[in-house]
Amino acid sequence: MTTQFFIPMRPPTTTHNAKELHAYMKGGKPCAVLHDSPELKAVRAKLHAYLAPHAPEKPIPAGRPVRLLVKWMFPAEGRPDGSWRTSKPDTDNLEKALKDEMTRLRFWHDDAQVCSEIVEKFWADICGVFVQVEELA
């Protein structure tokens, strides 16, 4: 089974690294907890809304391997269309929020099933995110 779709959007530049540290005392000992920043919460909500119409009726069953291909196309704004984006955000940081939302929307049972990932980011005249999910044999 293979599913693919294009989301016409300006890709987010805020990633899962946008966490806020909250320090407090518990029983006289210092503790710290990381929370999503408001910007990261907004990115997650945006991704969820754009991914939801493409969510499958049933997830890829637990234990089944998945290949995920994602192309992040950022607005070219004077750069050559299709040229590689070598600046931040890093591809692994972009993928975290996307995969988390895809897991919440039940594209698969668990994102640990993603055994193969191809992630690209480049400048494009038409910006957005292309996603392909393939259940491997």
C-alpha cells in the first residue's frame, strides 16, 4: 500500500527543538520539565490540520515496516527553483513534528515502524510538503 499527497503550505521553520524549560522545586529538590513552546504548539496544530484530510481509514498494522518520503519545499524568494536548501531547520528536526502528527492521525500504529526515510529540503517556486507513505513487504 502506498499513499502520497501534496500539502500546499509554507513549511514551518519552528521545530521540536522549540521547547521551554520550566524549573521548579519538589520536595526541596530542583526539577525541570520541557514543554512545547506556543510556536511549536501552533506548528503541530497546523500540521495536524493539513494532514488530517489525508489520514487513512486504518493505520498500517503494528510491526509492518514503513518507508516515508518527504520533500520540504520552501519559498524560493529569488533562489533558483529546485535548488537545495542547506540552511536550518535541519531535516531531522522538521521530521519529528510531522511524524508525531502522522502517528496521532493513525497513518501507522507507531512511528518506530518507519524503517526507511528519504527527506529532502529545497527552495521551490511552489512551496509545500510532499509526503509518500509506503508499507514495505
